[in-house]
Amino acid sequence: MWSQSVVLLTLLLPIFSQVLKDEDYRLPLDIHPISYKLTLNPNIESLTFVGNLTFTFRPLKDTQTLILNSKNLLIGIGNTFMKDDTGTAGQINQVIENKELERIIIRPLGYFIKGIIYTINFNYEGNITEDGSGLYRSSYDDSGKTEWFLVSQMRPVHARKVFPCLDEPIFRAKFKLSVWHTRGYQAVSNMPPVVTEVIGERALTEFEETPEIPVFLTGLLVSKFGSVSGERGFVSLAVPEEVPSVVYSAEIGPKLVAAMELQVSIPYPQKKTHQVALPRLVPVAMENWGLFNFRKENILYSDKDSPTVQKQTVARFSGHEVSHTWIGNSVTLAWWDHLWLSEMFAMYLEYFLPHMVEPQWRMDEQMAIDLTFAGLAADSPQAEPLTTKVLTPQQVSAKFSGLTYTKGPGLLRMVQHALTLPYFFSGVRLYVEKYWEKSVTPINLWETLEGFGSFPEDLDYLMSGWTEQPGYPVVTANLKTAGVVLTQEPFSIDGTKASNLSWWIPINIMTSEEIYPDTHAKFWLPPKLAFKVPAPRKWIMINPEGTGFFRVKYHPELFARLSNQLTTDHSKLPPLSRAKLIDDAVWLSRAGLLNVQSALGLVSYLSSELDFIVWKSAAVSLDLLDSLLAHSKIYPYYKTYVAYLVNNIYNISGLMDSPRDTHVDRVQRQIVADLACRMGVDDCISRSLQHLSNRIKGIKHRISPDVEATVYCTAVANGEDSVWQYVLSLYRSNPKDSARYLSALSCSINSGNLKQFIIDSIPDLTADQWIERTTAIASRKENSDILLNIIHKNINIIINKYGTRTVSRVLLQFTKYLTTKVQADTLKEIERFGVGGLNTEITQINNRKEWLDKNAPLIVNFLRENHQFGFITSRLLL
């Protein structure tokens, strides 16, 4: 379609055939972008679009080239025009594409002169994708009809698929969009619309210009979604039948904005905010300027049908994106090496902002469990540190996962407590003011916060040990004649030594003489040095409330005193401190740093524990032991032990809700019911079976949304085949609720039913459908041995249909639950079929087996010696 004079973008400069250096992957900082004016004309049926872009910029030095990111865009010299700020037209000499670096090089006949403002106009074509990146097509079912819509995902490196641009976060410019679309569809972007001009069956919507933003924050949605309006320009959108479920998001969003404004004293800069519940989104959510996109499961909530915890989820996800407006969008990363610098704030604030709006939810305490404790569980000396060097688009994309979202906010919470909350937010306020519409690196944050506290070294230096090193420390508290001596070493779950790692550690302490802990750092434990504190009259707890990102190993006498305090009167320690003691005890026993009998002895006080925060944390902590013991002969007895612990709180919470229930009561019921049913509490199982029996018989019987998933799961796991067949029929006949019923089906322990579900149905399943089913089953540790054997026995059938990489992907979902030599040998046999990535998993299985061989006899002895748990001790055999 181009004229003969057009040079297509296929030439490569000689330098690009050479070995690439690090600096080749980054754009030069020799121009200042001013604005992008973009018009898009998409064709949703042909999956193509036509674009017209006017890019305005000012060179910061004389240069012969303009380098922009561009991927899969068809541009030519004959469709590229240039002029300067005097209106003088210039001539483009070359437009050269480098596919490897995803960029184009534009060369004028002469130079781009420093200080002169230039505009370049591009006419080009691009592709609408179906992989969730760039400008992509998606769909939903509307009364049996497929409705298509267009939506964009630019972060982190996909804006270049939509328009030529400086696709790095350090570059900020104004952005003005116009888009053609079919009449009857609504176009939504970063800013309010200026005008929509209807021409026949087509319409052109023009939007206001944004403030200066990085291009990864540009966004577009063209759809027939319905909407609900809230205060302060908030509008929540969803597919028509789900509109009632976005009402809450439209209500909570403005409240979260007000909470953030209160903390930073800077007004919300958005003219409007759309919150969109998308059927499909590759990230879990996206903070486009004024256009927040979410996977629908993270933003939909119904008072009637949703579990109570979903209300928290909506508030959290909305709070996350709201907070990004200040930190991440207005204060922006200089480069993706330090992604944690943005995401740790958003993760921290996604709990703190809802806590300000709904303090009775105890989101500040839940933050510790969901982020700090989870980060400790995932981190290790073998993990990647938060700061890693990334250059390629693939490396950049891989940063958006894992410890960035747990360890990062855990460290920020640690600094918050070291400073105290008022001083911390004073520092955050100054940081945002100082770097508004600028790009930052870690030193900018730490130097700002340093002015609001006292530290033994520069805060940037102190914190670099936490962000540039992997892992975290375990602090040992040794009881000496002269007091308690604190030392540190890297924590490792498998005994791996990493003596080169050390940290500056903020230490706070609580003793039996204190009513409530002061979490302000009393001192910082230096790297590789010991520090002595006075001996307690009774007991001492290091790191109460789990404010520091580390674990604590106590001298046996100090540990026994804490354990005894929990047994005699656990209220002397705050709930989050009790949760931290349990979590550390379980993980230290896994690492061989604490006798497992001592750990179980401390945990045993849970039989009298009623607090929501403790049970939320304990359910996760105990799951570690559950995973280790699930395939051992003593597992039934361990389950009886945990059933004893949970029985008291289960009898109080039960399965039925009450009008008197608080928000926390309902969330706790979900946690306790799940643990009780899984551990075999008779009442929980029998009531679940009765609930499903009533459903099968057609008897109208309400099941609380908070326990419905547990009830269905428990009934499938413990019921007759008729229960399986009933839930299977619901799964097949309710595609919109298929995830709900798939979760229940995955609880089956009937190998025949599971084989039929994932093997006999292979001819009718796509790879994605098969992965969806097997991943659901793999999430249940109780089924890991059954699933392994099904895959092993049918390996040829699976590989022939889906390939070895799919098999590896599924296996890696559940190998963490495998603990026996037979299971390791089975994986080795599967490897012979060309399935890769299993060597490390086999080694880990052997490590877990070694732990079991050593600790299973100790667990048996503990259970025999503690008759209050109701065991028939003569049957406790290995």
C-alpha cells in the first residue's frame, strides 16, 4: 500500500549486528519529549489499526538521530513528516528499524538542533493483539452472543506496539488521544472526553490532554460495558450483567482517595477515575492514569453472593491503584531495576488506606500476615534480591512478580515502625512533594526519610543491605549471665550457609513488664557484631508485632518462658505478636533451628485462642507442617492434633452466620471452617454433607457465602459419588461460575473421577482448559500423589496432545507437596520422556524427606506425651 518511493523499515545499522552492550538496550537521554498527539482507527474484525501520531520534542544536544521504541508497526519515510517550531519543514533522510531492540532510528538530512522544538508526524499501521498486550481484543458472553471489546495494556513495554514512543519510565510527556469506534460503543481513556463526533455508523471521540506522564500509563477501552458512578468523578464499569457488583468499588474508591490525601496533603490529581472490571487482564490490575483496570475477580463484590473477604479484596485493589496516582504515576521510577520502589508503597497502602477507612477490619495487622510473613516464607539466600539489573523487555516483564510485592512492603513497614507512623508519613509527604512529576531512584527516598529519624549510618546504606542482597537474617537471643546477647546469621530453610550476608537490623523489644510493645527501633543490630540487652525478669520478646523483616531464635530457657506465657495467659502478648511467635516457631523447626517438639508445644496454646489475627496467621503457618506430613503415616494423627486446636474456635464460629456478626467475625468463620473441615472436625464434615444433600434434593437451604466454598469442597472430598456427579453437572451447565465449581471438584480424592476429568476428556480440551483443570487439582496438597500418578501413567497421551513444556508447567504447581522417595523416583521416570525443569524439585523432595526422617519420630513422641489431644497412642506408629 506504500508508494514506490517509500523505504520500509527493514534496514539495520551495522552496529546492531555486533554484540550488544548494556547501554545499547537503553534509550539515549538526548531529547526531552513534550507531547504525543495520537489518533487511532482500529478494526476489531481484521485485528489491525491505523495510527496517526504527532510527536513533539526538544533535543538536549545537537544530534543526527531520534531513537524511538516501536514494535510491529509499519512505518515508512513517505508517511513521516517533520517541522520545527518556526513552521519550517524538514526532510527525513532515513527511518531504520531495529527489530532486536524494538526501536526505530530517524535521521534527518542535517541535525536536530539543541533547544529547537520539533514535531514529527507518523502515519502507520499496527496490529490488535489477542495476547493481552498493547491494544488487544477481548470478549464476553451477553445472553448467548459474543461481544467484543478493545482494551490496552501498555505497562511495562507494550506502548511501543501502539505508537512510536520513548517507552521507558524516565520519559514523561503530555498525551492527547482521539479514537474512531463504532457508534453505540463507548470510548474511555485517561482523561475526560472533549467531544464525540458521530459520522454515520462511526464516531470519533477526542479526549483532553493528560499532564506529563510516562507512556506506560496511557490507556484505552472501547466497549459496551455498563457503569456505576460514585463521588469525585469515580465511575466503575463492568460487562452489563456484572454492573451491580461494581457498586461497592465506586463507593470505596473516593473514600480511599480522601484517606491518601489526608496522609500526603497533596490533592488527588485525576480529573476523573474509571475502574474497569475486565474479563481478561494479564496483570492482576493496572494503574493507567485515570483508568484503573482490574481482573474482574479483584473488583467485583456482591453483598448477597460474595464472601466477606472479597469486600476487603476490592478495597485493597482499589487502594493499590489509587495510591499509585501519587507514587508510581506522579513520582515515577527512573528504571525498572527498582520496581520495588513503586510497588512496595502501593502494596503497603493497599492495606493502610482501607485500614483508615474501615479500622475495625484490622487491615494494618492483616498487612503483616499477608505481606511481611508471606515475604519471609518466600525469601531465601538463593532468591533474587529486590534490586536486579534488567535490560531486555523479557527481563523487565519478569520483574512484576514475587518478592517485589511481599518483601518490598515488608521492608517499608519495617522502616515505618523504626521511624514511628507520624514521622514516616511526614517523610513520605516530603518525598512526594519533592519529586512530583519527576523520576526517582532509591537514594531519593531514603535520603528524604532519613531527615525524620536517627540512624547509625546513612539510611540509603542501611537499606541497601536489604534491597540489594537476597534473604534475611535470623536473630539469635542467647541467655547469658550478664543479659541477653543478640547475634545474627542468614536464615536458610535447608541449612545452606551464606556467611557473606549480613544486615543492619532495627530491634525493638517487649518484656513481661510492658502492657503493649513500643515498636519504634530501640537500636540497630550491626552486621557481624553482638549486642547485649538486660535480662528480663520473666520473659522477653524480640521483634514484637513482627515489625522487622527477620526471624528470632531464642535460647531454650527464653523460648520456654514465652511458650509458658502463651499457655497460662496469652493475652499478655498482643495478637500479632502471638502470631509472630507461632510463625517463627514453625519455620525455625523446618530449618532445624528449633526442636519440632518445642514448636508444637508453643503452638498447642491455640486450643484456647479466639483472636481473628492469630488464627489467620496460624492457619498459614500450620500449613507448612501440613504440607510436610501430608504423605506420611503420621498425617492422620497430626490432623487430629490440629482438629483439637481448632475445635474450640470452630464451635464458636460454626458454619452459620448471624446478624450480630462483625466483618471480622465473618472473615474468621471462613478461615476457621476451612481449617476445621480439612483437619476432619466431625461436625464440620457432617454439616457440609448435609448442606449438599439438601441442595441435591432441591431443598432450599441457605449456605453462607463465607463458607460455601469450604462446604462444597468438604462434601466432594467426603461424600459419595452422587456429590461428585452433582457438582460436575453444575460445572458443565454454569460456564460463568465454572471456577467456583472447579474449585470444589478439585477437592475429590477419588482417583477414578479425577482421571476421567483430566485424562479421559483430553480429546475435548484445549491446552488452556487442561491446564486450568490440572492446576486446580494441583492446588490441593491432598491430591498431589494422586495427580502425580495419573500424569505418570498417562504421560504419552498428555505429551502427544499438549507437549512436554505443558507437563512441566503443571508438575511444578504441586511438586512442593511431594516428600517421598517413591514420588522422587516417579519424577525421574517422567524426566525420561523429555519433561524438563524437575532436577531442582527432586533435590527439594529429598531435603523434605530428610526432615521427615529426622522429625517424624519427635512428632510422634510429642503426640504420645500429650494425652489431652485425645489420641489412641498405641496406634501412633511410623
